[in-house]
Amino acid sequence: MCGIFGYIGNTKKKVALMTNKALCELEYRGYDSWGIAAESDKKMFSVKAVGKISLASTSALQGIEGNVAIGHSRWATHGGVTEANAHPHFNGAHTIAVVHNGIVENHDAIKSFLCEKLGNAFDGLFCSETDTEVIPHLIDYFITHEKKTFEAAFVEAGRMLEGRYAVVAMKIGEPYLLAMRDGSPLVIGKGNHEYFLASDVPAFLLHTRTVLYPGDREYLKISADTMLLRNLDTAKKVDREWTTVTWDKGSATKEGYPHYMLKEIMEQSLSLDKAIRQEDAKLAEFAKIMKDSEHLFFIGCGTAAKMAKLGELYVARIAGRLAHAYVGSEFKVYEQFLNKKSTIVAVSQSGETADVLEGLRVADAMNARILALLNVVGSSIDRMSKKTLFINAGPEIAVASTKAATAQIAVLMLIAYALAGKLAEGKHLMRGVVKDIKTWLTPDVSYDIQKIVVKLAKKNDLYIIGRGLSAPIAHEAAIKIQEVSYIHAEGFPGGELKHGPIALIEHGTPVIALIPNDETKRDMESNTMELRSRGAYVIGIAPENSRLFDEWIPVPDLGPASPIASIIPIQLLAYHLAVLRGNDPDKPRNLAKSVTVK
Ligand code: AGP
């Protein structure tokens, strides 16, 4: 999803080139076009392009020296993927440049306001189809017609915006940058006589580790040596703490793997090991809030929604508690059941997913308690939650969630054990799981799966079945295969097959059967038999081989942690399918890593 960057310093630098590099660090968020604006020799330099930032010819950027620049990587929402729609957007005189992440929901109303105020001068003013372009024109209107300063005009425009935004603006001749946020991510980095603004820390991690996260409806004015944060509505000064980023950029490199996705799959014994090192006291506090609740909900989106469903199953099986898991975008329906005795556990890798945040706002309005299971410290969901547990998976760069998903499973299990008052048992079990994954997940597993994938690469459809704890994994498997291989994939609970989907099975249709050694085994074997009788090509993911399988992917028997053993081979299968079909597994088409729009 869109990435924004801003820089201001006290000495001349190759600011356009620096912005280009910062945008490359945000590439993982997903985008389709990009652009940069910089002040150089008191003039506005700008560049916009469709396609990859990292492939841009940097020779034009090389010569641009200055103290101020802003940049943007765009993931199209309002208007197609064109240079005109790429950010930055400008006022008519090309003296004000704006980058924006989010949505201006009332952009039509603002256009009508400008049309009424400007009369004939409104004609031909807009150059793009975006919602964003209203912002520079609005700022310009307040400066030109209401004689406000750049700062006052920016604040006035900000107060008119409805929706979600992180905005950075610059104006030729003004020695400061302005920014504001409401609902979309924005982080400030403090360097030596210089400041950085970005959607995420990696954009400036090469320059500084000292960061500050502005809150919702706050705006800031930054020059090379000062930073002033204020409330957008009251203009009152806001004090927030600077913190230090402790994680290393090294953990966000490919380390010899051809793609981040493969690296992130193969390092899962490590990420699981970090995930289970949760402090007992923190788990106990988290579990206590859940225990004292009358209604318990898990919410998430995409992969995290499937993990939220597993959370529901784990608290039922391990702690005997009833919970309900919903996708963030559908949660509002349950608003009527929420009160101060309800607890909502948000599951999210990024902590920025708009649909989850929307669900949490509903919960917050009803005074419900918000807990979170996240990977990104300081993210918007982290800041909304009463208590957060971090999965400690390290930066997940590939769009497809892999190591974050298994880390979520591990911590959800620990939460359920803590809720049951059996945390020591849970931790012991999870330490064994980490050991088993470490022994099993070698390059040989990847190689064996690659051989199976050759037989699947030309198929149009693929189905996955599982029961009990494996049912959410069947759904998650489908997402993984869809998003990187672009093959039509669907997951079903094994028992649902004969109620409809079995009609899709023809001779040679590939079906993946998840058959761990648990209470679902016998029923799953019956379902697999039904499929084979209709000609399905069955790939079994199971600790034991069976005559029912055409192909067998052996996995360790992890007991209640079997979802971890089942999903890893599917992640590898999806990865190899993507590579074999010529797709970029790290940046699948149409997708973004952080989905910050509704
Ligand atoms: C996972 O492979 C997907 N790319 C996607 O479904 C993702 O899990 C979803 O958008 C939620 O993201 P979050 O965990 O950052 O909230």
C-alpha cells in the first residue's frame, strides 16, 4: 500500500536520489507507480513514473541537490495506474507538493467547495483522477484567497479532510515540511540536523534509529533543527517520546536466498523460537483480561483472519472458553453485543490493516477492551490496544505472510494455555515444536516439494481440505496459493466436500489433504477416499504415508501445533509454483503488504 517519505536537512544533499532509495526500502508495501518532488535552486523539481522504483534511471535524480524532498509510492485506489495519478500532487502554480497515504472520503465535496470559491479559475485546475489532488489546491486556496500562511492553510485544509490520511507537504521558499496523520501510518526519524518522515522505519533506517510516532489528528512542522507536534483540532502542543529502533536492517535482507518469501519460510525455526520467548507475566496479564470478559472476539484479515479462527479453536479446546473469530471488515454487525465486558483480540502482522482498525474503532466506541497480537511495534493497532503481545518474527518483507503466520499460531497457543492456567505445559510443548521444526525444515524439504510442484504448475484449480484445527489451515493454504501462483485455489473443511464442492472433482484434479495425527484423521481418510474414487490427484500432508496419497509430503507430528507443520509445506508449494510460473513471489500482482485502505 502507498508509502510516503519526506526529508529536511541543513546542508545541500542529493535529495532526489536519497528519496528514491528511501522509496526502494518501502517497495515491500506494494505499489504501481511513484514520484518525487524536491526544492532545488528555489525551483520545484519533480518526477513521476509508472513501474518499479528500483529500475528507475537515477541519472536525472543525481544532479538534484537541495535540503527538502518528498516522495511517494502509490497503490492505486482513486484513478488508474498512470503518471498523472502518481504522487506528488501540486497546486496550479507548482509551488506546493503533497504526498498522501489513505483516502479523502469527502474529495467531491471539497472539489465543489473549490469550484464555488474559484469560479472560472477552477476549470482545468485538476490534472489527475485522484482524491489526493484536492489537498494542494485547498492549501493554495487558503494561502492565495484567505491570505493564510503555509502552516495555517495546511491546518485549515487538514481540518476539512474526512477519511484516513498521512500527508506530507512542502512549499518552495519555506524552510520547513508539514505533515499530519489520522488513521494512516507515519513515523518521524531524527538525525543530526536533519529529520525524516516515512510510512515505515526501513525508509530511513540507514540514517537514524531515533523515532517518534505521531498520534491520530496530530500535525507537525519540521525544519532541519526543530520539530513541533500539535493537535490538529486544538493546535495545542503535544509531547511524545522519542524511542530507539533496536531491530537490525540485516534481518531485512535476503541473505543469499533468491527471494524474501523463501528466506522467510526457511527461517521459521528461528522465528518460532523468538515467538515463544514470551514473558510469563505478560502472557498472564493478557490472559487475565480475556478470562474476566463476558464475550471474547478475535479479529483479523486475510491470513491473520485464518489465524484468528485458530485462536478461537485453541481457546475452546485448550481453555474451554467460547470465543468468536471474525474478519475485520465484517465485525461492525456485532457492535450491538459489545460493552465494557467484551474483549477483542486483534491479530495482525503489520498492525496497520484498515479493516482491523475499523473493527477496533467500533469496539472502542462501545468501551470494549482491546488486546493485540502483532509483529510491528508502535503500529496503529499497538497504539490502540490496552495490551499487546508481539510475535517477534522480525521484518516480514514478502507480501505473502509466512513466518508471521506460524509465529501467530505459536503465540495464540501460548495464550490459550495461559488462559487454561497451564502455561508451563504450553511452553514445554512449544519448545519441542521448535526443535522438531528445526530438524525437519531443511533445504531437502523444499527440494522434494519443488519436484511435486512441476506436476501442478499447469493446473487451473487446486483444492485443499482439512478438519478441526486444519480447517482454517485449508483456507490459509488457498490464500497462499492464490496470491503468489495465481492458480485458482479453494480450501474446505473435509466434511463440506460432499455438500457441493465434490462436483468440481474430475480425473487429475489436484487436492491437498491435511491429515495430522489427531481426532480428525479417520474422517479425513474417508473424505480423501471419496476424492480418490472420483479421480482426484491427492497430495497428502501428514506425519504418516497412506495408500490414499498419490504424493506424500511428510511432516513432523506436532500434536496441537499441527497447523504449523501443515502450513509450511504449502508455503513452499506456493512459492515454487510462483517461481515456476514466472511470477515474482515477493511482490504479487495487485497486492500490498500493508492494506491501509478499507
Ligand atoms: C497474507 O499472505 C496476505 N498478504 C494478507 O492476507 C494479510 O495477511 C492481510 O492483509 C492482513 O495483514 P496484517 O496481518 O498485516 O493485518
